[in-house]
Amino acid sequence: MSCRNRDILVVGAGIGGLTVARALALRGANVTVLEQADAIREVGAGIQISPNGLAVLRAIGVEEAVRNTGAPVAKALVLRDRNGRGLARFPFSGLKRPRDYLFLHRADLIDVLADAAREAGVNIRLGKRVEKVEPGGRPQVHLADGESLSPELVVGADGLHSVVSQAVLRREEPFFTGQVAWRAIVTGDDRPFEAELYMAPGRHIVTYPLCDGRLRNIVAVEERADWTTESWSRKDSPQALRAAFSSLGSRPRALLERAENINIWGLFRHRVADKWHAGHVVILGDAVHPTLPFLAQGACMAIEDAWVLAKKLDDTSDTRTALDSYQSIRMARVKKTVHTASGNAWRFHLGGPLALGVNLGMRVAGVAYPSVMTRTFSWLYDHDVTEGETLVPQASRSTQTGT
């Protein structure tokens, strides 16, 4: 095992950072995670973990713990018009692993991964903000409190506004897509465990259950000309959200009436970086390939990155070869995913005669070819970067994850 006893520093205790930390530690590395916050916490939000992401969580031994959070198994995607009338229902039964599509509370996943990382021997240091990283054969990491570290490898999993990425690439300025998104979690209801997509001219709403149906996640997107900060933490008023969707029917409006704690952020398009590593510094997830939320793959792409990076570092003692291989393997798949997500928005916001034609086509497809949607995305959901490898034996997973 080429990872054994290697001193690896991960910056960022999000989904990607904690996944790669556990994957590396299980392969024998000495892993430290630096997190600038004084506690591991997440903005209250839901995420979708499709089978391609769950394959990695299974391989690192946390699947049972993830399922034990009460994450509903997604049954289908239901498309609705602006009034809430059903257009089509596309079941996930057409996937190779239909029970592996989950609706998760982001905070629950973070908790599972943090516990699993610590159980694997990862040292998570909180309140440690990285100010600068100097690449090289032995990178230099400078912290805001004056401490300096010199690990064998630095992994930047520090998100959209990554400090580590500044040591690797010169990031281009993103451009505003003309869309903003609101995010909220409301109390649950008795609706089926399905994702619902309400489509209207210039706007749409996605909603799905969390925590055994006790909660429901809402993401509402509107086209607008003004610029909104690219940050999940900006607050907005419930009245502003409801006003933006006041033209919709009673069913989606009733959903928004339950929303109280609202976050808003602008949606920006980023180009996938051409360079993912420099010296012994490498980046993953949103630090290198941020994606729009219209395919629900941001978390899963970071999870896949984490597995491939750890695997390649374990395959060879030559760090440059490992990092080159990691980037080469991930580049085409990530680009296709980001491009597909970027192309989805216009389909949700159609109006006039074009919307009538598209809605009719969806109704026909939903009746005659209900599995067409899942088959169209089989390249994404059915892919398994682990190729069946597991780092924790099946029989001992309950012990390893503390469940």
C-alpha cells in the first residue's frame, strides 16, 4: 500500500474532504483535516445521493450509518406544471441499483463522515484557517494563527472559494447565469418518497422528503437580471420567496407558505479547471469543478473524486503519476456532468407554445416510456468508480461505522 504512513493534509471538512480523509486513512495514510470553522456544521439543506455516490460510501464502510439516518429511498421523479398538475412520473426502478438513490439531510451525512473519519484515525483540527499554500515536493501550509505545516501532500477540499486552489491554478472569473436560488427545509407531509419538479415560465421548484419524511427540502430557482452573491449563507425573507412564485398554483404556493428560514444565492457558471494539481498539492470537488444544481450531482462528484484520488495515491509511490492519473480519469466524466447540469435549466423554465409542446411530450413519455428518463442518465447513475472494491469488509461494517 503506497499510502501507508504517508503524511497527508486535507483542507476542508465538508463531504469531499471527510470522504477522502477516511478513504486515505483506511489505506494506511496518516491524515489530518483542517477546518476553519470552530465546529463541523452544515447549512440546513437536503442533498441527493444517487447510486454512483452511494457506491463509494459503501466502499468506505458508511452505507449502513447513512441509511440509519432515515434517508428515504427515492422512488421517482415527478414532473408537474405551474399549478401542480402531474405531467409525468419517471420511476427510478430502471436503475441498476434502484434502492441506492437516497434523499439525505446534508448535516446527517457530514456527521456520519466525521465520525467515520475519526474512527479511521483521522485527526480533525477545528478553528484552523488556511491563509496560503506553497506547492512543492514538500508543500508549505500557512495558517492564520501563525502555525505552518509541511505535509507530504495537501488535498484541497475547501469548496467554491478554495484557498488551496490558488496554489494550483489561476481561476477564471465565473459568470452570472441570470438565476438565483432559494433553499429551505420545512416540516414533512404524507407525500410519497419522490422528487417533485414544478415548472413555470422563468422559474421552477424542486422538493423532496428528508429524515423518514419528517422534513421536506425545497430549492426554488428564478430567472432575474440582478446579481446575487455566490454564497449559500445569505439570508432572505419568506415574503420575498413567496412573492417570486406568486403566479404559481395553490399546490406549490402552499408548500412555500411553510418556509420560514430561507437562504438565497446566485447561480454562477464555472469552467472545469484544466489543472487539478501542482507540486504535491491537489484539489477536488467544488474547488476544481463547481456545478450548477440542476442535476443534483455536486456532492456525488466530490465523493467520486475522493475515491479515485485515494485509489491512485495507493497504486503508486510516485505522487506526480498518481495525481496525473486522478485528473485524467475524472476529467471527461466531470465535464459531461457539469455540461449536462448547465443545460437542464432552460428545460424547466419554458413558457408559451414551446412549453405546451414540451409538456405534451413529457406526458406521452411518462405514459408510454416511463423508464426513459432513468435510462437516459444510466451513464451517470449506474457508474461505479470503485469497481466493486471495498475498504471495509462487509461483515465488519457495523462495527467500523459505530452503527
